[in-house]
Amino acid sequence: MNAQVDPDRARGLMVGLAVGNLLGIGVEGWSRPRIAQRYPDGIREITAEVGSPDDDDLAQAIILAEATAEGALDIDDLGRRFWQWAEVNGAGMGILTHEVLALYGGDAPRFGGRGRSAEDARAPNGCSIIEASRRAWAGHRAGNGALMRCAPIAIRWHADPLRLVRESVISTVPTHWDPRCGWSCALANLAIAGALREEALSAEDLLRRSTEGVAAALPELRRYDYGKEPPVSVREAVAEASEARLEDLRFDGSDMGYTLLTLQAALICWWRAEDFESALREVVESGGDTDTNGAVVGAVLGARFGLDGIPPAWRAKTSAIRAGSISMESYADRVNEAVGA
């Protein structure tokens, strides 16, 4: 039976994801120069208001944590969970996810309302979530909205790379059909699992393990347009990240929100970050899709440096913002307790 993850690293992953998301929310979509002008000393504080609903990055990561703690991920089940979240919250929902859920629900989700609870969510009345995802994709859309939420999977299957790859890819299908999204999640989670185990992996290791994982699950994944090899663009992105630094990439350009760009940020920080705070600040201060880049990188850094590596002030502010909700540490413990089940 697989051993559980070091609790400090598992909690660091979940808290780091929330911290990164919240640190980036206030400057989402800003350019690097605009951020530098507004924050000449850099972004040092989380400015989100206490009581704000969980943003989509954070809320969907929690959904995956809950589902992952229960067992193997199921696409239809995830579709229902995402729909219910959109009906009672939906804060920050991306355009592609909104379009998918509108097709699935038969109508656009209503988003949260004062006093609305899960029992108030309407039943979906459209096409299947698989068909909705394929139709909304339209052959070209590869956003980072699946990558932002997948990190909790790495806790549950940190010691089983084949299973980790399968679950990571499945987690993308309900909203992000493009194979680049699934490969991004698989690669990011292999890196995060390596951080949880304190294992160093090269770019070649990541590509090999992801390819082996997809091949092992190919009878199932072929139904979702996956082949046995990663797309060339995925290979090139990993190779580039293995030699690059954050300052070499532009995060506030026309491709902000591209899954492979966010993957590169995560891998660069995994391989070369010196500490949690400076690396996360550099990512957020680079502009672009700051809340999602922050969430993904925060999860990676939290797994690498542990809960104690996250600045106490950021941890305290995150807890204050989410007061009254289940803590991120508790979600980490819940998934960790399911390891080997």
C-alpha cells in the first residue's frame, strides 16, 4: 500500500494554491509594466476582501480534492459537480468553461446568489458533458482552466505515476477537450508528485512518465482524442522550460491563459525556485493571467517548500478570507488519508 505524503508538503500544496490564486486576483489581466507602476516595491500583500467567494481556480481545485478523495475520477460526475458549483457560485469562471456548462445545462448557469445553496442548483438539461466539451472546444482552444485545478490529484496518486497520469487527463475532459490541456495536467502533476516525494526529475523523465501513463490508459483515453505521444508543442514547451527562467517568458502577451505557458511557469519554478515567496511574486508580477498562474505555481511551490515555507502573513490572510469554509489544510488531509485506499 502506498505511503501517505508528508503532511506539511500536502498542506503546503493546497494552501499554496489558494495563496497564489488570491495574490494574483487583484492584478488579473494586467501587464507587467502596469503592475510595476502600481506596485513599485512589488506585490507583497493579498488584497482580496474577507468573505469573498472562492475564485474558480480555488473552487474547482476543491471539487477535484473532494472527488479524488473518494476514488477514481469520472467525467460525468465531474460535470455534475462543476455545474452545481456554477449554479451556486461560479466566481471567476472562464469563457470556455462557461460555454461548456451552458451546453451541458441546456442554459447558462445562474452563478451564485445571496443565500443560495447546493440544493438550489437546477438539474442539467442539455447534452452530455463529453459532447459539450467537444463542441465548445471547436478544434483549437487550449486554455489553462484545467491546469489550474488539477494539483490535488498529485497527493492521492503521488507514488503511482501511471494512475496519476490517467486521473490528471480525465480531470481535464469535462471542460477542456484539447489534448494539450490533458498533457499539461499530467506533466504538472508528475512534477508536483516529485516535489511531494522530494524526487528530482528531468524534462526527459517527465515526458517519458507522461507518455507511459497515457499509453497505459490509451484504450480509454483514445475516446477523447489522445494519441500515444504528446503533441510536438508539448514536447517543445517542456524542453524550453528546462533551460529557461521566468524572465525569459512573456506572460502578459496575447497568449496569456495558454495551458503550455502556465505549465512552463510551473516547471521553471519547480526546477529553479529558491523559495516560495520570491518565486510566486515574480510570477504574479509578470502580469497576464496572474490568478491562475499564481494558483498553479503556488501549488508547485507549496509541495516543494511545504506549509512552513509559505509566508505566515499570506497564510493568515487566506484563512481570514475563507473564514467559515473548510480549511485548505483539511482538504489536503482528506486526500492524503485516501492514499493507498
